Amino acid sequence: PGAKRMEVRKAFYRAAKARQFQAAWDLLASARRSGVADKHMYGVGLSIASSAGRTGWVDALWRELRQAPELRRTRERQPSEGQSARLNAPLCTALITAFGSDRDGSRLGSCRAVLQWAVEHGIANTTTYNAFLHCASRSIGGTASARRGRRRGGAAASDDTSATDAAALAVAMTDQALAQMGELGVARDARTAASAITVYGRAGRLDRARDVYEESGDVADTVVGNALIAAAARAGDAVLALDTLASLGDAASIVSYNAALQALVKSDQSLDRVAHALELRRAMAEAGLAEDEASVSSLLAIFGDGPLGEELLAERSLQQQQQQQQQHQQGQPQGQQQQQQQ
């Protein structure tokens, strides 16, 4: 019997690696019935359910895990209370991640239920909260994406109300999560700040996004700065976007500059958009950051049909021709390349 159970485990991991979702799920069910499924198998099972888009599978594992906590212990030994907390936290994170991967972002309530369960059992940590905050940010973006799809299918305009409600719910739950982290003494890191800023930015709460950025202090990195620049761009606040970009210094990436350019595009503030765009181009060149399609698109929107726009198009066309020539030469044998050069 022991050898047979081990074969079930091996077959499960083989099916999971091959992304044979249904086969892996059936094998996990067999392992669960025979009592050989450990916490790692449950974690992989949640990943499978998420990848397959099968929220029903996630629901089934969530019901089972919260009703039978012994399933999350290792088979080799019974851990102490402190060890048990560390062993259980990754599964809670995996559950939140699986619920949060729902394409329409509608499972924020389920994510919150798992987080609350982890809090009540004393196992919630920074990673658990970060997974929840990421789920909250997806719930707004996912709702907007689903709404666009329904509009193409002729859905009613009431979707705007549901999107507003979803944003308000995400903001309220993010407020609660951040406050709870402070009460429990759970440390915030860069991912905490970036996810919270994304929630507030997508919900139109730029004031709260800026508060989180200022509170992040030493943990703020490029990703956190980029999140605030993107939030500012969404709100059309070019001044905040440019100030945040400047604070990043040498840590600014092409993503940072593109978000700042997008803020200039959307801004209705009284500033010289062309002058700022030229300054950003110069800074990008000095930092060795090549302009990509997003950069060019924003610059063209700022420059318009004037000489600067025409010059940019000419530069882009020349760069594309040079890239095509290089690709063509790389695809030729070395002898043909030497003959062409001669």
C-alpha cells in the first residue's frame, strides 16, 4: 500500500508538470482520499486550479483545508504551534492567490475570508497580506476588463455602477488590511506599498496612494515609485508623476518614464508638456534607456503633427530599418555577410 500511495504522488507531480490539469486534479483527489496528500501537494493543487481557471476546485480545497487543519501538517512530524504557523501561511497565501486569479476579479470576498481565517488562527504574515492586496488590485482591473467585454456583447450601462461598487469595496478592504497590519505588528514591504497604491490609483483615490507612498519610507523602491507614477498618470496629475520620477533618480526604469509621459498626455494642468517631454527624452538617453513603442506613442500624442512629431517618426523609421538589416545579416551565413561588406 505504501508503494502504491507513493506512485500516486509521483503521478500527480508528473501530471502537474505536464500541465495535464484534469489528470492532476483526479490524482490529487485520490491522494486526499487515501490520506497521503501533504501541504505541498495542496499548494500545487491550488496552482493547478488557478491555471485551469477552475474556481470550483479552489472552493473545494478551501472548504476541506479550513475544516481539517491536520491536513496541512507534514507527515514526518507534528510541528509545534510556532512551526505550524509558518507551515500554514503559504497555503493561505496560495488560496488567496488562486481566488484572486479569477479573470473577472469577482472573488475578493473569498480572498478576504481566507485572510480573516489566517488572522484568527495567528498565521497571517506580510506575504499573506500582500497576496490579498494584489487580489484587491486585480478586482478593480478585472472588473473593468469584464465590463468592456460585456459592452462589446451589448450589456447594459448598469455595469458602470458595478465597477464603482467594486472600486469602493476594494478601497474599503485595502484600508482595513493596512490598518490590521498595523494593529497586529505585521511589517509592510515594497510589495505591500505597490499593491495598495495600485488599488487606490485604480479607484481614483490619488490622495490615499500618495499617503501610502510617503508612509513606505525606506522600503520604497522602483516598483513602488512606478505604482505612484501610474496612479498619477491615471488621474492626469503630471506634476506628481514628474516629482515622483525625479525622486527615483538613477533607479528610474523605462516603465517609470513611460508612465510619466502618459501623465503628460492626460494632464490638463498648466505646464509646458512639450518642454517636459523633451527633458524626459534627454534623461532617458543619458540613462541609456531606449524608447519603446509606448514611449513613442506618448511622445507623438504630445508633439502632435508639428516638426517634433515628424522628426520622431523619421528617427523611429530609421531605427526600424537598421534593426531589420541587422536581423537579416544575422540570418545569413558568415561568407555571404563578408561578400556584402566587400
